[in-house]
Amino acid sequence: MNVRYALVVLLLATISVGCRNNLSKYPGYVDPSHVRIFGKEGQSWEGLDVTETPDGRYVVVGEATIYENTDAAGTAIAISVSENGDSLWLYRNPLYSTATSVESLKDGKIAMEDWGGIQIVDKDGRPLYRLHVGSASYSQGDIFSNDAIIYDPRIDAVISFYPGVCLKQLPVDGSSGWLTCSGLGGFGTEIALTENGYVALAERVGGLLLFAVDTQGTLLWVDTLRIPREYTSPDIRSSLRGLALTDDGGFMIAGQTWLSEGWYPYIIKLDSNRKVEWIKKYDRPGDEIERWDGYPMDLLKLHDGTYVMIGMNRACPGGYCGAMMRIDEDGNVLRARNYFMWSGDMAFWNGIVASDGNIVVTGGTTNSADKTGTYYVFIFKFTPDGDPVW
């Protein structure tokens, strides 16, 4: 079992101790009928990434951890549901402990990244073949790698991070692709499609790295930013989870900062020249989130040009919960909501904007029917204003 992953599960379990009261009367409570939940009693399941296939299905990948005495064995998993949330199939690969990222390919296939490479699975959940990234997947050892792969239908290839803050092209047919490096150090977390290629985000000590590559593998530009000490430490790696391209040619990037009461999210807005336009903290976003003490995990651009940040909030009635915040292009809060079920133990790890304009998120939650207190994968769909769809 990955050490960092084990620490996260232990943290969430510690937060939730003693928070088993009925919370259905509190703002943010979600009836479990609106959430699709998968797992087994006595095991810990987490959903780490989600994608939508061309035929309207959703596929979540993550990890199922099985405990035997003091030992724990992880299995990479993928779960598929219909557009209505009906369960379709479950794929498990015991050779790899965690699947961290997933992308939808042509013909309903998916590419799921694990610590040994990228597994291609067909539309019915059957394994087909593997794409080899390198000696180890770049996201190894970091559960929070976010969108560390992306699929480009223009060239029918997966683009993946590679050690050294590089991008590697992996054609789906298994042929050789290019490898392009930024030439600087850091840890890659996000890749976004652009009109002529890709922009990649990497964390650096005290700051961030952005670099652009075209579809032929040519390095277009590299830029770094030292984040003010108000938002990050100058001697540790910045925590950045979420990259969105803006309509004015700039970027929005979500991160987290430490205040005396805990961790809080912030957003950096860069203009088209990659210069800071504004930075805003969201420790007290208002609306239904009085205080956000936790982590942003993704930043999503909606069809109307607004943005939604999702993540985990530890300042909730039952302990910790999922959280969403919708903002306009200037960073003004339009909507902010917490989400929890049963005892309040729920966290959003990643999300997408679905083709119908709604948001689909995945993560981990406890289940009131499971007395062991372990975690389950969930798939939850809500509108841009945060109302449950299923």
C-alpha cells in the first residue's frame, strides 16, 4: 500500500471519529440515493479520477485496499456506470495497487494510468494491452497527481508526464512517440489540451512551472512563477491541483495555503503572457461554506465561462466533506456548497464537466451500513449550481 495513500486514509479516519450522528438536517446533506457507491465491507476503496466516454458512460479509476491482519494489499480498479448511474462493470488489476488517472479513447475504450504504465481497457471492461511510459509512471508515490495523462483525439495518442518534468507521447496503437522535456525540475500535476498542443503544470519549491508543447513534440515555451509567501512556503514544493484555460488566453490555477487555523484554497489567475493578474484566497467563500479548511483537488471550466473548484473541506458538521465553489472569470464566488452523507465523511478527489453541462465527481466516503469504518468509491453528479442530478 502506498505510504502517502495510507496516511491520507488514516487522516480521514481520524477526522471522522465520533462523528456518527444523524446529519440529515444540516445544509449540505446529500441523500445517499443521489450517489452511486461501490466497495466491500472491511476494504477501503477510493475513486481518484473520472472520465466520460463518447457513448455517455462514466468510468472511475482508483484503488481497492484489502486488509489481512496488519498487511494491506492494493488493487487498481475501474468502475463504469451508465449515463443514469446504473452499474455496468468493474475491472480489477491486482498486479498494480492504484490507478491514478483515466482518459476516454475512441470506440469506448479507456486508458487508465497506474504505477507501471497505462492499461487500455475495452468498453466492456476487458483488458486489452499496455502502453509503457518508462521505468515507472510519473505519478508514482503521489495519490494527488490529478490529470497526469490526457488523450488527444487529433493524433490518437495519450500524453503523459515523464520524469524530469517532461511530456511523453504514447500513440494508442503502441508505436513510438516523442519525448519533450521542460529542462527544469518539479512535479507534474496537470496537462491541458490547447489549440495546437498542450500546456503542462508542475509544482516547484516555492512556485510553479508551466510549459507548452505542440502536437509534434516541439517545446514552445517554458515559464516559472515564484508564488508569494502568503500562499506557499519558499522551501517546500507548492501544492497545485487544477489548471483551466481562460477565454482571454490566460490560465487559472488552484492551490492551497496554510493559515493559522488550517489549509485553505486559493486561485492564481495568469494573463495571456503568464503574468499574475490576481491571487485570491477562499478560506471563507460565503454562501453555504462558512469556512473552507482543506484542499482543492480540481478546477473545471464550465460551458458558460464560469469555473468550479472541487475538493475536501474539514470544517463540516460531521468532520470532513466534499466541497464545490463556482466562481466567475474575476474570481467572485457565485455558489459554494459542502456535501456529506450519513456521518459526514466524504471527500472529492477529482471531477469532470460532463457533455450535458453537469459535473461528475468521485472520491471516498464511509458507508453507514459498514461498521468497520472503511471507505467506499462514490460517483456523484450535480448541476453547475450544486444540485444533485441523480
